[in-house]
Amino acid sequence: MSVTVRVPAKVNVQLAVGAARPDGFHDLANVFLAVGLYDEVTVSPADELRITCEGPDAAQVPLDRTNLAARAALALAGRHGIEPAVHLHIAKDIPVAGGMAGGSADGAGALLACDRLWGTGASQAELLDICAELGSDVPFSLLGGAALGVGRGERLTALEVGGTFHWVFAMAGRGLSTPAVFREFDRLAEGRDIPEPVASAELLRALAKGDADALAAAVSNDLQPAALSLFPELADTLDAGRGAGALATLVSGSGPTTAFLARDTESAEKVAETLRASGTCRSVRTAAGPVAGATVLS
Ligand SMILES: C[C@](O)(CO)[C@H](O)COP(=O)(O)OP(=O)(O)OC[C@H]1O[C@@H](n2ccc(N)nc2=O)[C@H](O)[C@@H]1O
Ligand SMILES: Nc1ncnc2c1ncn2[C@@H]1O[C@H](COP(=O)(O)OP(=O)(O)OP(=O)(O)O)[C@@H](O)[C@H]1O
């Protein structure tokens, strides 16, 4: 018997970052949108905990106990006194170290899959609790849809979205480390007053209405200057997407994936084609959101 769970990637339509906290994390107002690019995690009984991974970026995924999928299985097993003897297989389509919460998706997926396989019967609240222990983005990977994350991004409030938004994502030639991008944010912020992060009312209204033009006017990412400082070539990708008629261009989370909002599927395809021909990125995908969070397929 095996259980397969499908988990979406995310784009941050607003990422407001506060000053560094004593614990090294930053308070955020983090507006997440789940988009239709997915990893699948399959769990089946085995002699001992084992991880395999397939997909274009599989070589960059750790196959030891540092993998978030393994950490999720160990955390659930530990709480319920279960032997974590499972094979976790990750079919990876979300770019690695791309700012789209790929590792977090695998953590949330493995957690839900193990819960079903073992019949743990954990409540949604317990699962979200474990997710928050695994990483700031992991609770949203479980929940999906759209949500505002506060604290370090793990305390979620689901948001109403009045329509579907069409996106183009440009994957970069290399990854960016999330801690390094936050450190660069701190360096760039030195000597400046950092305001408390707050969600933009205009942005929440745009989401609720499903209004792409209003959303385009309201998107923001406080980590973007830091990502561009560490990866200046991203400016060329953003320029190429803007030139192709994207309604809005931004770095996704800590980057280096860049995100382009389009009016509809057709214009998304146009932006994607121009980006592919621009030679400023490794690959290009289109995806719409919001979509459901971690979902059991079998
Ligand atoms: C950039 C985002 O992807 C936006 O959604 C997230 O804030 C990052 O979430 P994540 O990858 O799940 O991050 P975590 O695994 O919790 O933390 C990795 C590292 O990122 C930095 N970090 C993360 C979240 C946060 N609110 N403040 C931080 O400073 C810390 O250096 C931390 O050690
Ligand atoms: N299941 C996993 N898939 C990918 N990377 C993993 C996984 N588990 C652990 N990692 C490690 O985490 C690092 C960050 O990978 P990930 O793909 O989650 O980055 P990200 O998408 O930028 O994250 P986020 O958007 O949440 O900041 C990788 O370089 C890898 O070493």
C-alpha cells in the first residue's frame, strides 16, 4: 500500500519584512498564493527510512535526514511513537532553491502522506503545528489557496480570492540561499528604520475581487533588492518580462525565480515565449492560482 500527495508551489504577492528579531528570524506580513506547479510525494512501507527523488533538479535534493520530507516523517513518527520505516519518493517539478517553497511542499506532502499511511488521525491543527516546526513556509504548503502569514510567516489566516490569476515563472541558472538573502536584507537595511510589516489593504482587496490590474499595482517584495544585490542578472529577466507586456514583475520570495503576472492564459503564453527567447533564464513555466494545498491523490 502507498499514499501519494500532491503539493503546490507558492508565489508571495506581498512580502513585507520587519527588522531582524533576537532569534534571527524576521517578522513578516507574507501574502502567499498557491500556484499550479506541483511536487508529488509517495510514501510506502519499507525496512527503514529511505528517500528517492526524480525530476530535472533531483541531483540538488539531499537524500538524507536533512530532507524536509524525511524531517516531516520523523516528526510525526516521534509524536505518535511510530517506527518511521518508510520509503519517501519525491517527484519534483518545483525548482530547487528557487523561492517557490519546493522543500516546504515536500515536507507538508510527506507529513500528510505519512499521516494517512500510518492512520495517525492527526488533526489539521496538529499537522499545522508540526509544519511550523519544520519551516516558516511549510504550514502554507499544507493549507494552499491564499493566506496571510504573520510572525515568521507560519501563523496563517486564509484569504478569499475572487478569481484566477495567471502567472509566468522564469527559473534561474542557479539557486539562492534563503538565509543569505535575509542576511543581505539586514546588510542593506543597516542604519535605516525598518517599519512593522503590515499587509496592504489594497492588495487584499485586489485578491478578493480577482482583479489582476489592481493586484499588479499592489504586489511588493521587500526581499527583492537583496535578491537582486546577490544576483544582479535577475534584473535582465525582469526587464524582459516587463518588455513582453507582463502586468507586474517580481522576484518570488527569496528568489531567484522571477514571477510575471499576466491578464489571461493567452498573454501568459506570450510572456513565456518572449522570456524563453530572451536567453535571460534557464527555463520558463506558466501556472495559475490559487489552487488547493496538499491533496491526497491515492
Ligand atoms: C522567503 C520565504 O520563502 C517567503 O515565503 C520564507 O520567509 C522563507 O521560509 P522558509 O524557507 O520556510 O524558511 P525557514 O526554513 O523557516 O528559515 C530559513 C532561514 O530564513 C531566514 N528567515 C526565514 C523566515 C523568516 N520569517 N525570517 C528569516 O529570517 C532565517 O535565516 C532562517 O534561518
Ligand atoms: N525536499 C527538498 N527539496 C528540495 N530541497 C530540499 C528538500 N529538503 C531539504 N532541502 C534543502 O533546502 C534547500 C532549499 O530548497 P528549497 O527548494 O526548499 O528552496 P526554496 O524554494 O527557495 O525555499 P523557500 O521558498 O521556502 O525559501 C535546498 O538547497 C536543499 O539543500
